[in-house]
Amino acid sequence: MQATLQTSEQNNSLAARLLVFWRVFKKSRTGVIGLGMLVFMILVAIFAPLIAPYGRLETISVSDIYRPPNALHIFGTDDAGQDVFSNFVYGARISLTVGFFAAFISIIIGGIFGLVAGFFGGRWENFLMRFTDIMLVIPDLPLMVVIVALTKPSLLNIIFVIGLLGWTTTARVVRSQTLAVKSRKFVLRARAIGAGRGHIVSRHILPMVMPILVVQAVLVISLAILNESALAFLGLGDPTTLSWGQMLNYAFGRGAMSAGAWWALVFPGFGVVWVVLGLTLFGQGLEQVLNPRLDTHHLMPSRPNVRKEAANAKPIPSQALLEVQNLSIHYVNEGQLPARAVENVSFSLNEGELLGLVGESGCGKTTLMLALLQLLPSAGQIVDGRVFFKGVDLTALNEEEMNKIRWSGISIVFQGAMNALNPVRTVGDQIAEAIIRHIPTYPREAIPARVTELLDLVGIAADHRDHFPHQYSGGMRQRALIAMALACNPQVIIADEPTTALDVMIQAQILELLDSLRKKLGLAIVFVTHDLGVVAEMCDKVLVMYGGVTAEYADVDVIYNDAKHPYTVELLKAFPDLTKPKKKLSSIPGYPPRLDALPAGCRFAPRCPAAFDRCHTQQPSLHRIGTHGHIASCHLAEVGSTVPLRRIAPRTQK
Amino acid sequence: MSKEFLEVQGLKKYFEAGRPSLFSKDTRSVHAVDGVDFTLRRSEVIALVGESGCGKSTLALLLMGLEEPTAGSIKFEGMDITHLNDHQRKQKDLRRKIQMVFQDPYESLNPTQTIEEIVTEPLLVHGMLNTPDREERVTKALEDAGLKPADVYRKRYPHELSGGQRQRVVIAAALVLEPEIILADEPVSMLDVSIRAEFINLLAELRITRQIAVIFITHDLGSVGFFADRVAVMYLGRIVEIGTMLEVLEKTQHPYTKALISVIPVPNPRLRHERIILQGETPNPINIPSGCRFHPRCPVAIEACALTDPAMVTLSKTHQSACLLLVK
């Protein structure tokens, strides 16, 4: 912990920030290529006098009209006998200048409009956004043509016309981002401490809008360059300057096509394409850095899990309905050490049994559950161990075979009822889909009756069948998810924190429902939770996980009254117990380990009040205690161990 | 009336909910907070308990002046602060004295600011940036919030911290202003169990060391039972029972409180007990039931409950409850 704290100590200076930015940015290949293309062209424009072999608009000789590219004129010559390469180099100056300045104007206007509309809302927003809408409907180019034609087509005019017409998308993008940021809790918190509007905009809204504005700026620049080229090509450019568009215009208007002088058209066109492409690629790279959500996430499904066969693993078929034997799961990411999310976890579950899987966030409990259904994300790999369902090793099945077991054999109730339901389809529809998808042969005419039956089973009246998820309350949505999980008569249900976001009373209702279903249908349930109280109320067996390993596994009564693992003991002490009010809660100092930085010895050792030297160096193995399947992974639980459980100050101080 | 530290009387907040249909004349309103009275003493901890939709979070926003009350009054140290605007609140130092801690530590910190910037920000807002002891104050706030040593955290960003640490940063940003009241809206519900206790202990410590009063809003009576002085149970915008913690837990009067207490999980399988599980959910606060607002879900309701809205019955100097069965 201490080490990571120091390494991540960052300098706040601009240079350091840029360095950090670059480190991330360079991972995006398209971005780097785009930036390279852009920088190259900017350098060309800046050092134009050094690069161009001839002067600006310098006519070499009238006889040299439309010379094809040769050693003297690598891009050939144009209608006026001017060197195309020199004009191209100088043209870069004009095109880029127009692009950057026009975009600057657009971004400023769009940014301010969007910010004001989004932040102040009400009448301001109405006015500004309607204005934006109107501007958006009017096609840009004809309007520009009209305005430029009416005014003198000087470079400055063109910059302003393009700039003043190009802000609409920016305004919309900035407004929506401002709205999103405004509704976030930290803005409310700033208001609560008395921050004024100016403060909130400058400290909270702007920093969050900036990244989007930067990406938007890149796009607006390329649009401005395209617009300038189009205007110039239409003969509305500044006649005293020669931009790429102007070059195209001259070449086209003065018979380059008929003279077969492709070079006079292709090279300036190439310049436009080069810059626009460079900007687009650069924008893409920027977006990836500034919007981390676009990064390929480790949860994205891609390649199937390839299971590495353990050399000496001999499957021992089991009698239990569901049995997990020595399961280990690692998350493997390129260029990083594998995160050992689950290691050597075993448990078994019989019909009608309820197992509580208890652990804090990041202890690997959700990973373990996903592995049971072979639904691990691509980075997650089962590196060892077996999962038996009715004697069949699930880890050896292929996707098709596994699909037959999912939902009909083992199904899952996900956490977060709102996200797990599709908001645009009725609940009844979604349950019907669950049936059809997993039992394609199910008689269609029987489905409505089955859906009603399932809803009835979880206590939802049939007339709610055609309602959408948003018309359901939190508790009802959770019930609907349970109905969905029951759709194909599974024998095992995995309930992943099904009550976590719910109020105590609704929580009690859901627990009662699960308990009654278990009795009525003989279901076996794995109940994943961080709430020890819930577990005590209804479970038969409890598996306590810590940092990816089994801390303790025993009957529920043993866990609560005769726990051997210090983590279990401490966790119980931290749990409020209203039967003993006024008792001060004890807390466990420190924080759970990160899976990519696990301690060398016992994973709980840094927080353990009873840790001794060995705990910090050697990982304890699973020790069997007594004859009733009580297991604890603690050196203190070793048979014949005489070290008493005593309070010693934890070794690592925060 | 004596000069209470914080006194809330008949506080109401109705939100417009639009018309029931396009052609209907009358508009409907959501009775989010519907007549709440309570007082808070200096360095007292009061727990506001209720299910979602009972109006407890709206009540917090009203107390913070982030929503305008429809009726009723809020007095702080004898001064009526009900209808002060942002500017007046700041002038009267209320924005410093009353601080809030939000439920979600992941959402309530700006991801682009460092911890130091976050904790210094309140000083900036209150024009105290140039006080000579600024550094010290920030350090002290961080360390009092349990982020020790402070220097380790200063330059870090919220995403580098765990949920528990973030919630401590929120607390530190409140402490730096040396507040007198902290309003905590479900501050631990997003935290891991092993860290929850630590956080609650931190609040319990602060009330002693800094004389801070705490209004702890939660749906889970179990999580605050042991550290609150008093408990107020809310249902559909009203307080239905209020009393000292022991009175509410052990001499429970209101059937709703009884049900709430019965469903609090007891971490011991040997003590599994009959739970009073109320059916259905808190009704929509647009259509408040007639008579006692709890009667449709009440397991012991009598006929009269549908007709008469029960008044608060005083059971002891500190204990009050609103139930018709107590009037007999």
C-alpha cells in the first residue's frame, strides 16, 4: 500500500500533466499517426520559405505551363507556369490558418452558448437552443456562399463567415455535457458549501467539459478547412492568396482537366485530405484518452476461455448438486501480472440448500459466480479446479453444451434490477423471451400462461405483465428478475447481491420470497452478499471470502458462534447488532487488498489483529476443523497449533 | 419557546407533479415532506429513519437550503432561516456551519480535482484562502477525517482512493470549515461492512472532539442504532415516532417502527425470530391515504384508522408517537 502511494505521487505542473497525457495517448496508434500527419503539415506551413524551391506565386516562365512532375518541379507546374509544389507549401499556410482561426471562433461561440444553455437552463436554454436548431437546419455551404458573395471575399471575411456558422454542433455537445455534469452530486455538494455560479462553472463544469471541447475542436478545424476549400473552389476565395482550395479552383477553371494536368488538381486535393485525415485520426486518439469508457474494457466479451489443463487434475465426480473443487480464476491482461481474483475455492451445495457467499467488494465473489455459469469476461480464465453440476464437469463443456445448462440448470439473479432489465420492453415480454431463448421448443401458446404463473410465483399481479420496468418499483423489478431466473425451472439459482440497493423492508420481502421459493420448488440457492445479517437470517452454510480466497467455510451456526478465522470474527464485530445496543462497533483497520497487489503471506495479514510473523510470509492452506466440514485458511487453525488467538497491534499502520 | 440550536416546525415541501390528464384543471403535487417537527441540540446525534420515498432526503435538502420549503419554519440558534437565499445563507455563515455528506462517495467528488483541491475548495468559497493557518487547517481536517498522514493523500485523485477513503475526503471537506451540524444522507450505504463501522465511529468521535451535531439519515435503523442519541422514524413525509434511541428500540410504540425493527437482520442464527414483513411498498406520495397514512399497510389497523389522522401522543418527555391505538 505504502509503495503504491508513493509512486502515484504526482507533480501537478503542466509539464507533468502533459507527460501523463502523452503516456496514455501514445497507446492509441491512430492518434499518434494523426498527430504525426498534422505536425508534419504544420511544420511544412511554418517553414514554407525554406522548403519551397520557388517564391510565393512566382511565375517561372510562361512557357512552362502544365509541365508534368519532373526533377525541377516535383509536383509539376500549373496554368500560370508556377511551381505546384511551392504553391502547395504556401497554400498549406493559408488553409491551416483559415482552419484554425475559424475553428477557434466556432469553439468559443459554441462553448459559451452550450455552457450558458446547459447551466442556466430555463428561458436562456430555450432561446439559445432554438436558435441553434434553426442554424442547424439551414445548410451551411449555400449560406456561406451567399454571405461571402455579398461581402468582399477577403481572407478575414472568410474566416469569420466559416467561424460564425460552424458552432452549432459544438453548442449542442457542450450543452448536453454541461447538463450531465450539473446534475452530478459534487456540484450539489459545492452548492451546499456555498459556492456561487461562477465558482461552480469554473471549478467543476469547465474541467469536465474541456475534454469534450478539445475533441470537438479537432473536428471543427477539419470542417473549417473543408469549408474553406469548398468556398475557394467555388471561386469565393480571397483572390490575393492561394489556398489549396484556390489552387483547385484555378486548375479546374483554367482547363487542367482538359489539358490532362492531373497534378494541378491532385496535389492540392491531397493536401486537404491529408490534413482532414490527420485531424480525424488525432481526434479519435484524443477521444480514447479523454473518454476512458471507449477503451476496450476487460469485461468486453471476445475470445472464449481456453482452459489450461492442470497436469495432475483428475476429476472426482461428486454427489452434490453443485460442487466447486479448488477453483482458481485469474484475470490476465497483456503486459500485466495476472490478477488472482479467485484462488483455490471449494464448496458444495445440495438440493434445497442455501449457501451464503459473504465478502466485501473485490473479494472475488462475483467472479466466482460468473465462473459457475462460464460467463467470465474474456480476461478471466479458470486456471485450475472444477465445477460439477449433477456430476458433469462444467469447465470441460463447450459453449453449446453450456448453454443447455444455463438457465435450465443454473440461473442467475443479477444485482441492480434496473440495469438488468431492458427499459423499452415490457416485463412480461422479457420473461417470455427468457423462456423461448433457453427452451426453443416451448409451445408458443403456453407461454402467456407460463409468464403469468411465474409472476404469480414471485408475488406480482398478472395485470402488471404488460408494464415497462420503469413503472415497477425497485422491489418489483427485483421480483421480476427472480421470475425471469425461474423461467426454465432451474435447480440452482445464483442471487448476486439481490437486496443490496433495497430498503430494509423490501429486502425482507425479497428474502422471504427466496426462502419460500426454496421450500416450494426445492431450489438450491447461492446467495452472494456483503451483509452478514442477511446470511444469518436464512442460510444453511456460509462461505466467507477475503481477497479471492476462502477465509472460512462452515455451517451458519458455526460461523456466527464459533468462527475460527480472524476475518470472520472481526467482520461480525463490525456488524451492528441491535440486540446489544450501545456497544461500540469495532472496525477492521485498513482496506481490502487489491487483486493486482496481493500481500505475500496471508491476504488478511496486514489487517489482522492476530497476525504473527509467519502470516506475513506464508500463505496459509485450508485447514479442516472438526468433522462437520468446517474449513478455515488461517495458520492459527492448524491442527495442533497452540498459538492462541490474541490481540496484537496490526503490523502495518495506515 | 426556548432558543433551540436547530428547530424545525411544521415543515412541508410539495413538488408539482403535473396534471393527472391534459384537460384536468387541478394540478397534483407530491407531498414529499408533509409537516415535520423536531429539534436538535448541540452535539446531538439524531437518526432519521425511513424507507425510500418517505421524504428524508428532501428534508435534508430543505435543511441545507437547497430546496425552498412550501410551509413551516426552520430556526437555527433562534434565527429564522427558512426562506434565506443563497447569498443571505452565506452571509449568515450558515453555509459554513451546516455541512452535508452525501450517500455516494463516488459521485460526490469531482474526478478532476486532487484531494487537496477538494478540501481547500470550501476555504476558497468562503474567502478564507489567505488565512495564515490554511495549510494547517487542511491537514487537520484530513487527519481528523482519518486520512493520516495527510501528505500522502494531498496530491492524489479520487479515483485512486477506495470508497471508504473517498467518504473520508467528503468529511474532511466538511470539517475544514469547522461546521456545527453535519447532515449525513445514507453516508455508509455504499461502503463495505468492515469500513462502515469505522466511518460511524469517526462521526461519533467528531461529535465529542468537535462538538458537532449530526443528523444521520438512513433506511437501516441497525446501522445507527448504537450511536444515535435520538431516533425519528419517518413515513410518507411525516415523523411517526420520535424518542431516545433506547425508547424507540425497547419501548417501541408505532406499528411501523415495530415492523422496521423486526426486519433488521440479527447477526446470529440462534436468534432468528418472527419478522413483521409489511406487504407492498410505501405508497406514492401523490395519493396520501386518508386518516392515518400508514393504515393500508398496518398489521394492527382498526376501522377508525382510515378516518382519523392521528396526532402525536406524548409518552414521555422525549418520546412521542402518532398512532390512534395509543390514544385509547
